[in-house]
Amino acid sequence: MILRRAWMEAPLKSIDESLNSYCQLDHDILEHPDASQHSTMKLLIAIPALNEEDSIQSIITRSLAARSHILSHSPVTQVDITVVSDGSTDRTVEFASKFADQIHLIVFERNRGYGAAIKEAWEQSDADLLGFLDADGTCDPEFFSHLCQAVTGQAADVALGCRMNKHSHMPWLRRIGNHLFASMLTVLSSSTVRDTASGMRVVRRQSLSKLLPLPDGLHFTPAMSARALLSKTLKIVEIDMPYYEREGESKLRPGRDGLRFLRAIVDAAFLYRPARPLAILGLVWLGVAIALMITPTVYYLREHAVQEWMIYRFVVSHLAGTLATLLLCASYLTQKIVKVTLPEETRVQGQRNVLEWFFAGRHVWVVAPLLLLAGGLLVLPSFLELVRTGATYEHWSRFIAMSFCWSVAFILIVTWLVDYTIGLVTIQLAFTKTLLVRREPSS
């Protein structure tokens, strides 16, 4: 199959086993010929269904009736419909089978997941535009005409129907969850998004290779949104659509599936733009470190001394400041790794940020020695006293300050060394790629 279940379903697996399981792609879904270069354009409407006996006949009937509307109001010239029963134990298959001469029916003997059902339908189709909608009757199949127009007219890779509007009948709990996930994704991607988990979308087949791998479960949709928004090579558009009350019982479990949605967004963020979440965390901890030291600093400037109770602020601020340095350096290094492994994501070069400016020059070899020198000078009197008398009575604040200065200095030096290694690997990879390209004509 296209994918196997990933880390959340098997948290005790080793990293290698999890990655192998997650990335077992069936490349058949990507190898269908691209018919968009011809005069015809086919749309596939995939309808995943798990125990939807109350609504399956209605949604199939509505989808069949919507064909003429889609053909007359979009560039689409052919519409195929595939229903996938995802291990249904009620009469879903029986009712769907009544339309066997008008649709393609796929039956999973056991439940494999919402995303797995959609991907199986896509794999068995040669359509240029790959769409899907939920079987619960909440979406209008005629709206596919708008989504297809958006994909072709706006050169989008993904078009989704946005449910976050005044015409939506979405339950308040899901609305709150959608706002939270949308806000999180907006911060991480610097792009505005309102609906991260819409169950009605159209994807351009040409773009599918950039979206995969996608999970098998209900977090299929937020994972797709996150990848499309965070990738610099993909374009996603939202179009307001009406959203109605569902028929039958919802399969969404807010707690469990909410955590999976969160995991899907975090995974995409750390894949495409790890620098942003790490930098945000680093700046938060830097703010904590500075806030903790405001009172001791003001007191020292007034009294030229610190009080004994302030040791707690010194220690925690030391920890927060060191953690901030680690996170900011990790932000820089992970972005360098993305540039090496996913060069297409960093092809568009913008203005260098502060961290890139700092490590690209010789600033590390100015700042790090100064920090080592400053830390050494803070405890030098104590060291000389120790050599001279065999004991030292220097105040603890100097040792904590020295420890922080040296910690930051060593972190900067190690970061530079790792950065230097990444640079060497980049050069070697470029050389190897050049050799392979030169050998291709003779092979």
C-alpha cells in the first residue's frame, strides 16, 4: 500500500523501523501519465466511508448528480467516482453496491484508516485532479467545480473548501480546535490558513510527489495542509463553502485525533522549516532568562552587591539562557540540514537572518573567546587566592556568571564545528551529483 502507519501508532518502535514503516510508498500512485497536457482533464472524487449506512446512498446520488454541474462549470471533461469502504461492518457496502455500474467500489476487509482509503482510490485512478469528500453529507459535491477552477485558474497544487465561515454548521468544539490548529500553522508557516482539516479537497496529480508521504488516519488532512503551507514549492488555496450537519455518528475523537493533528503539523514544521519553531522556543527561553535577571541586575547597579536569595534566580536564569543558546544554534543547524537534503525548498533565497549572518562570518571566533576571557576574569581573583592560600572565598555569583559565559562559548564553538562539517558534506554531495550527471549520457 501507499503508506503504513507511522510513529504515533507504534511509539515503541526504533526510529529506523518507524521511518521504514512510514515511508513504504507504492509509487504506482505517482507513475500514472500526466494527462493535463492534453485537451481532456479527469477529476476523481474519492469517498472514504466507515459505517456510513445512513448517508452513503445520499452522497453517491448527489455526487452522480453533480457531474453535469462540474463539467459545465469547470475545465474538467470527465468525472469518476470511487467509494472506499474502510472496513465497514454495517450495510455501507450493500448500499454502495447498488451503484456498482456508475461508480468504482473498493472494499477493505479491515479498517485501515481515512487517509489509506483516499490514497487507495487515488492509486487506482489515472485522473489528473484527485479529489475527495467525506461520506457524511456535510459537503456539497457540486462545490468541486469551484475547487477545480481554483487549481487550474490559480495555478494551485491543492484547493480546499473552507468550513470556517458564517454559512458553516460546524460544532463549536471542532471550530475551536480548528482555530487553534490554524493559528499554530499560521505562525509556523507565515501564511494565513483558516481550515486545516477540511474534508473536501482537490489535489493536482503532478504535485502529489511533493505532498507524500501522508498518514493513513484522520490526520491525513491536517498533514496535507501543513506540508502544502510549509513547503515553498507548493501552493494551497482556500475557498469558503457551505458546511452542513453530518448524517450518522462522527468518527472523529477530539482527544486522540486532536493529538494526531498536532503531531502532523509539528512533523511538517520540523521537516520543512525547523528553524522557526526552534527559534521561537529559543527566544521564549531567552526572554525568561532576561526577565529573571532584571531584579538582581537593578539591585547590583544600585548596591554593587547581590543578596543571597538571588542565587535561585541566577541558577534558573543560567539554565534558561543556556537552553536558549542551544535552541537558537539548533535552529541554525537544522535549517542548514534542510538546505542540503531538500534543496528545492531553499532555492528561493531571501535576506539572511541574524543567525546566518553570525555564523557565516568570523563572529563566532570573536564572541566565543571574549566570553571565555570574561568568564575567566570573573573567577581569576578566586583562582589566585586558591593558589596563594589553598582556599577561596569568592562570591558564588561570579562562578555562576563564569559558568554561563563558558557554556555559551563552548556551544557556539561546537555549533561552528558542526556547521563546518555540514559545509564539507554539501561540497561532497554536489561533487558526487556532478559526477553522476556526467556519467548519465554514457550509461
